[in-house]
Amino acid sequence: MSTARLSAKTSALQRLWMQKVQIRLDAVCGALADMKAIKLLGLSKTVLCTVTGLREVEVNASQGYRVLLMWSLFIGICRAAKH
């Protein structure tokens, strides 16, 4: 795979990962803003489970990006070693 194609695919995967990060952060910010109501209604555990689930989705979304980033670094090191 050429470096240009690898870079394009890496960018797409990074964008997907960042979207998942933003979704989780929006949920956390919303929960923090409504913390008093969440505690009064006894929803702390539900909110925790929701945010934890969003974090798992985020980590899973980052996997492809991290693998391609590792390959990009590997290719760069190999090219540098040849010179």
C-alpha cells in the first residue's frame, strides 16, 4: 500500500474516531450539567453505564486508526533505515 493511500485511509479512520470522542464528550458534558437532577432521580448508575458504553465504542473506533498509524511509523522507520 502506498504512503498516500495509507495516509488517506488513516485520515478517514481518525475522523471516525474523533466523531466517537465528540459523542462521548457531549454525553459527559450533558451529564455534568444535569448532575443534580441525575442524582435526585437515582440515575447515576445508568449515566455511568451509558458513558462507559460510549467509551468502549470510542476505543473500538480508534483501533483501525492506531493500527494504520503503527504501519505508517513502521514504513517510515524502514525507509529511513535504508538510507
